[in-house]
Amino acid sequence: MNAIFAKVRFIWSAFVIFMIVSFLMIPLVFVFRKHKGIIMHKLNRIIMFLLGSRSIQVGTMDLNADMYLLNHQGIVDIIAMEALQTNHLRWMAKKELFNIPYIGQLLHLGDMISVDRESKKSILKLLSDVKYSIDTLNRKVVIFPEGTRSKSQKLLHFKSGAKIIAEKLELKVQPVVVTGSRMLVDEAKKLSHKSDVVFNFLPTIDIKTSSEDWYEDIQKQMQEAIDDELRFNNRGR
């Protein structure tokens, strides 16, 4: 019975996300482009409400940080993060996602950053995009350093892109640990369970004054926070 209910919840979750993104978010962002940040925040809060979940913040989001590093489990990471706060963030996403119906359209309208993993020159484009985002658009950048979704509690090895960008541009970087999102919507297994999505904001690293091993240290800190969430709160990533 629980398995059936979890499948029904997943169908409901997928329906809610599709309907709100396709018939509300995309049209409203297209018409009111100057207010797209506010539109996304409010509609993502509605999505979380209809999924029976909450975005919970632990620690302080550093508004002076230039880049946020998040572990990645699925689309709910983005929905819940956007629902949590009011900053107009700029997300990095692989180029292939920009070609997916309705999701790709939203990425284009939201002026998100496209990442071409196959191009050797992509890092130069990313450096330019991130600098423009921070200096001109005044939009902080969000990156999933794992590059893809882990199927376990253990973080995948962080890709070098975020490290190169942060060091070249001398950014302030805040790691953020996300837990509970895969329990809420497991896209691989097509299951959904009741779960809040918790964002644990860890201390910001200023690249100008950090050690050479700052990137490796961030991964260790994030892994420790993930393990603690499971150990003390029974909440997986």
C-alpha cells in the first residue's frame, strides 16, 4: 500500500510541477520579464505547498557570496531553493537541458547559464558568463559541483569547473547542503514521500584568503553535514 501511495504521490508531484511551470511560470515570465525573479519565487512556493513540503533553512545565507555550491539530487533542489529566498539567482545547467520541452524554455527565459561539457572552450565562456552575471546583472551564481546526480549518500568527486571559475575571478563561495529532496521526489524510482527539504548553509570561503585546498575542504565539510543529517535527523540527501 505504501509503495502504491508513493507512486500516486509521484504522479501528483509531476503533474503539479508540469502544470505550474508550463501554464503559469513560463507565460508569466515571458510577459513580465522584469519581474521574473519574483514570479519564480512565488510560484515555486506554491509548488512546494501543493507537494506538501517546506523549504527549511539552517544557518545563514551569505548575501555577499558570489557563488553557491549545492549537492544535487533532482529538480526539487532548484524548486525548493527558489522557494526559500528572494535573491534572483542564476543557475548553471548542462546544455542538453535547454533543449527539453518546457524546462528548456524556462531556462532560456530565466537567462540561466548553459554549460557545454563537450567543448574544451566552455570554461572561457563560463568565466565570461559568471563575471557578467555578478558584475552586470547582480545575480549570484549557483553550481552543482558534482556535475550530475549521486545515487547514494556519498558526494561524487567535484568537477574542476567551479574551482577554476572561483579562483580566476576571486569569488566568495558558500557551500550549501541539501537534504530531503530525493525523498520528496525521486525521479529515478518515480516515487514520492512526505519530506521537507532542508538547506544547510555552511561558512563562506573567500578565495582571496583561502588555502590551496579550499575546494577539497568544502567537499569534506559538505559530506560531514550530509552524514550528520542522516545520523541525527534520519534525513538523507
